[in-house]
Amino acid sequence: MASVNKIHSTDTSQIRFNGAEENKTGRGIKSRPEFYSVSNKEHDRLRTPGFLTKTKINIETALNTPGYAYRGMKGDPDFNFFEQLKVSRIPYYLGGLGLAAVAMCGKNPLIPNASEANNAFVKKVLLGVLMYYAAREVASAVIDIPMKIFRGVDLNRPYRKVTSLREGNPLNLPNNKKPSNQGAFESTEFTRWDLFYKYGQNNNVNETFDQLAKKFGARRPMKDSDSSLMWKIRKMLIMATSWKTMLSVPFVMVGLGLAQQEGFAKADFRGLLKDTAKLFKPSTKNRFRMWGVSLKENLGKPIKDGFRDLWNGKSLVAKILGRGAIIGAVGLSILANVMILNKTSLKKEINPKIEGGQK
């Protein structure tokens, strides 16, 4: 068995927002959504993966980040490294939007032609910023999705972390505990292996690792599947993180290139948003079919036309750069996944006679 602390997970109680009690204090900082009432028995636990969970966590993080920044600037002694990472992302997101806002300053309402040209310029800048963010997410997804399918490892698996605060902490939280949402695989040094052990009636603590071993190529049962898989998953994390960073280069080039194409500039996000809102109105007839048509016309066709314009290019240099970015993004994505899957396979390293008994 691997030399890790296998923490027995106890029954947890539901985390509830304690805004009513906190508002009695009269301090605005304590009414922020990051401050919950946590039971003394609450322990770190994995959260169920899925779109709804991810959306909820993203919303919570967006609402909590200003509170992290405020407490960091005030010198809160319990300001941790996770909160520091979240605060460091503020310039990343606000910088691009600020760039688009600055571009609007060139608008001159007294000159109609200049004002119209500035509107078109601002739209391209804003599209470029949004496509930059989208390209970074796609660069990560082309690694995350195959790893989850072929290796069964969700590199973005979230868990609820409960932190015990120092005595006399200025937050004055109930039970002096604070929860946050973090990633079980955020770091190779602080990977939360302990959360993946199973403790129950079957007493098979390695159940999760036994199931993952099959995805990694183990054809026979393994004695200590956790020991064999931990360093393989650690290698996966290292390679995945590095490849995501490198893949962001060609994907960002594609995203920024699309934002400058006339075909993609015809995308009508406002119209698509209006049609999406109609999905929640049961009185609207054929709302799903209408939304499908809207998605195709307002987004699908502009993306298709944008890729065509980027591939063809208006000049030789534009054609070389456009095709190079597209080919590089696709080719490097395939290469990255092939290398990671090959380096993390257990097929060549397991001796059936030792791990699985005689054939």
C-alpha cells in the first residue's frame, strides 16, 4: 500500500448559507457568499462532477474572488495560496475587457462615419478578447476530455475543502471553519489522494484505484493499484499541464484569426441570446426547433465561414499563418494525447505472473 495517510471520511452535514446571522453583525464583508456555516464534523470531500456542479462552482468563485482580494489587501493571516491564485486571475479577465473598453473611447458621435467605423473596430476587439478566453479553454479541453475518456481521470475533479481558521480570526465564522472549492488534481505536490479511497462495508479501500487500473491498461487484478497508479497519474498531470500551456499558442492564434474574419464577424450573439431565453417560455411554439435554427444561423454558419476565410487568407502571408495555426492546433492536440496515453500506460510494465498470478 502506498505510504499516504488514508483519512477515514465521516458523515458530513450539509453546508448552508448563514447570511441571516452574519448580517446581524452589520459588517458587509461577512454577508459575502463565501462565508458559510460549517459543522464541526465537516471534512474535505469530493464533489459530484458534472455541468451543474461546475457552473455552481464557477459562480461561487466569481462571487468570492472580490472577497479574497479584499481580505488579502487587509492582511488576513488566513489568506491562503489558493485564494492568492484566484486573485491573480483578476487582471487576466479584466485586462481584456478593459482593452475593449478603451477602444470605445475613440468613438466620436459628431462624425457618423467615424462612429460606425469605431463600432466595428470595438466589436472586433471584443470578439478577439472573447475568442482568446475561449481558445485557452479549448486548449485545455482537448487534453481533459480524452484523459477522462481513455484514462478515467477527471483532471478538474472538484472537492470541498474545509479550512480551520486561527483563533481570533477577524472573520469570526461559526465553528471558526471556512469552506472553499478546489481541485483534487490542482498540484502534483498536493494531490488529494486520500479522498479517493473507499471506506465502507466492503472494506475495499482501493476500489477506485482498481477501477482506474483497467483504464490504464492493467489486464489482471493488482495488489497495490494505488501505488502503481499514483506516479502514473502524477506524470499525467505534469504532461497535461505542460501541453495545455503549449497548445494555447496555436489555439489562441486560431481564435484571434477567426475574430478578424468578415465571415465570423457576422455572428449574432445578441440574437442567439434572445432565442435562448425563449427556451424557458413554454408558451413559445416550436421553441427548440427555432433555437436550433438560430444556433445554426447566428453562430454555426459564421464559424464555418470564419474558418474558410482564415484557411484561404487574403494574402499569402495570411494564408500561411492561418493554415499553420489550424494545422498546428489539430496536429499538436493529437500528438499531445498520443504521448500522454503512451507514457501513462501500464500494459508494458505489469508482469501478469507477479500481479495477476499464473496464466
